Amino acid sequence: MKKKALITGVTGQDGAYLTELLLSKGYEVHGIKRRSSLFNTERIDHLYQDSHEGETNMILHFGDLSDSTNLIRIVQQVQPDEIYNLGAMSHVKVSFDTPEYTANADGIGTLRLLEAIRILGLQKKTRIYQASTSELYGLVQAVPQSETTPFYPRSPYAVAKLYAYWITVNYREAYGMFACNGILFNHESPLRGETFVTRKITRGVAKIALGLQDKIYLGNLDAQRDWGHAKDYVEAMYLILQQETPEDFVIATGVTTRVREFVRLAFAELGIEVVFKGDQADEKGYVAYCSNPDFQLEIGKEIVAVDPQYFRPTEVDLLIGDPAKSMSKLGWQPKYDLQGLVKEMVAADLELFLRDSFLKEAGYGIKNQYE
Ligand code: NDP
Ligand code: GDR
């Protein structure tokens, strides 16, 4: 019998990599996608098999974490062995603009899924993974952050995820469910959403090099993040649900890097040297210089600037995870380091925008459709 997995957030970055991983392991993968006025399955289209053309191991269901009856119906229909709850309003800055919605989808959404399992009497059959986050640590209490470090959330997103974390623990203890939190530190990839800082930078680097954009406007360049590759991190999600006992795990690389250093590394991939003036995040006039003739960039041109609109009302300054438990208990080891991640992301965005550059050269106007 094939194992069945149900993934919320299947159309997102992690949903796509996890679907690919589970299909490769012989799972039947069910995903919940939201109705949208435009196609929103770009990240998983290559994995989708049309049921008209024979047997398929990937089935999509319309649904939403804010709709309990819909979740109960899907869980009943699928009878999953494993649920991966990846669906969320996942942008920290946006959560300050949409705090109530974020609480509903990211916090109560998790409760709705747990309740669906309980109401349907599936607590002995269905294991559930909750996408918890290093944002829970928030204001620095201690570093590196591990499974025992106290939480101090700093955004409506993190507070909603704090509820989701504890309700997962509570359902494990109260009802004996195999319910686990993966406390994942930032993970990126060429599939990363365009408004997260790493992807914003790698897209900007590619567009600037190709003459399609003048400058990247960023917020706090001094924030420090522990960045890994999403491909490595979905392996950990899978391993967490294969253990004998349900537990929570930190997934991280153990290395932290400033946003400004990510900028430098990304430009360096294309041989462009960046020099920052000044080193205070709230100081205007950060500039970067480029001296690479390959991309016909004017030497000394300002290509990075700070725009305070990207600052957050409360910031998480420093994240550095301690992956010791996941390495020893799960046997998890990341295959990518930061350099490999940056290389892959810049190469992918360069390829993406080369197409636009050819169109521009051929005289076709390009609307700024990606911003
Ligand atoms: P993405 O933003 O790429 O994907 C989020 C997914 O959730 C999308 O499929 C989105 O659908 C879906 N979604 C949003 N709102 C709802 C809703 N109300 N009902 C159902 N689905 C919804 O996030 P990632 O793939 O990067 O992250 C996956 C999960 O892991 C998230 O929960 C995130 O908070 C968490 N996380 C992520 C980390 C990271 O560094 N990437 C680190 C730690 C935790 P649509 O495509 O229609 O928008
Ligand atoms: P984060 O990721 O908030 O850590 O949440 P993001 O990439 O948005 O920000 C990382 C750091 O970069 C700073 N920053 C900017 N951020 C964005 N988005 N845009 C900018 O222009 C910019 N300039 C500087 C931020 O202030 C921040 O310090 C991600 C999400 O995937 C969450 O869902 C997940 O839970 C956490 O990672 C772990």
C-alpha cells in the first residue's frame, strides 16, 4: 500500500520541494491549494500528472486553512498517513499589515487541522508536521538557539506561529497524537517567494547586471540570519515524521550571515564588487560600487540603497540555530552551504531575466510585471 501524504501550502516553496521528495519515495501526495484568479501552481506544474492521462500520484484539492468544514472533508476523503502543515501567510513584514488574517490562517488554521484529525478519529493513524519557525525566538534570549531556548516572538506572524507551536505540543500530550514541530530557520532556493530578502537580492543582482533594473532598495542590512537550502530542509520534515516517538526539532545550519554580506556574495557571483559606505542600518546613502566590465555597469554607480519602508516595527536581529539534536537523532545533514545556495539562486535568476533581456534587445517592451 502506498503511503498517503496531505500537504497544506503545496503551492509554496517548501510545498513544491516536499512534493517532489515524497513522490520520489513512492507516496501518493495530496495537496491543498487556494482558489486564485490567476494560476498559482507554477512551482508544482512539472510534478502534476493529469488524471485523464492515466494513474496519478499527485492530487490537488481546493481548500483554505480558514475553512474547517473543508479541511475535515479533505482529511476524511484522503485518510492521510502524514499531514505536513506548511500553509501560512508567511511574510513577517506583511503580518504587521494583516495581523488578524495571519492569526486565523497561521494560528487557528493549525488548530483546525488538529481538530479534523481528532474529530475523524484518526489520531492513531495520521501523523502531523507543523511548520514552526525560528521567528519564535524573536528578541535574542541566548545563542545559538536550540529546542530549549525560550521564545519571545516579535511580529504578529511569530505570535500566531507561537500558538500553532503550543497547540501542536498540547494535542500530542492530550490525545497522544504523533504531532511534531520542526523549528526551521530561514531556508531559501530559486523557488523562494520574490519578496523575501534573499530572492529580492538575487533577482535584483540579475536584473542590474542585465541592465533591466538600476538599484535594489532594501531595509535592515544588519539583520543576521541562519540561511539554508529548502531542498535540505524538506528532507528534515520527512525524517521528523519517520521517528519512533513524536518530538520537536530545530533545523538550521549553525552559521549566521548579515543581509549586507548576502548582498556582497550575490553580486560577487557575477564578478561585481560591492562596497558599502557606512555601517548603520538606519543611515541613508548606502551605496555599492561595481567595477565589472562584463555587464557594462558604470563604475561607482549606486546599485544598493536603503529604503526605510522595508524596516519592521519590531525586528529580529540575530538568528543562529543549533542543529545538534536533528543531526544526532534524525541523522540530518545539509548538503548545501551558503555559497552553494547563493550560486544556485543567482544562476537561476540570471537565466530567468536573460529571456527579458533578449526581448528588450529585440525591441519588445517589458512591463515591470514582476515587482
Ligand atoms: P510560502 O509563502 O512559499 O508558501 C506558503 C503556502 O501557504 C502557499 O502555498 C500559500 O498559498 C499557502 N497559504 C497561504 N495562506 C493560506 C491559507 N489561508 N490556506 C491555505 N494555504 C495557504 O512559504 P514557504 O514554503 O517558504 O514556507 C512553508 C511554511 O514554513 C510556512 O508555514 C512558513 O511560515 C514556514 N516557515 C518557512 C521558513 C522559510 O524560511 N521558508 C522557515 C520557517 C518556517 P498561495 O500559493 O496560494 O499563496
Ligand atoms: P524573515 O525573512 O523575516 O526572516 O522570515 P525575510 O527574507 O523577509 O527577511 C530577512 C531579514 O532581512 C531583512 N531585510 C529585508 N527583508 C525583506 N523581506 N525585504 C527587504 O527589502 C529587506 N531588507 C532587509 C529583514 O528585516 C529581516 O531581518 C522568513 C519567512 O520565510 C518566515 O515565514 C519564516 O518563518 C522565517 O524566515 C524563518
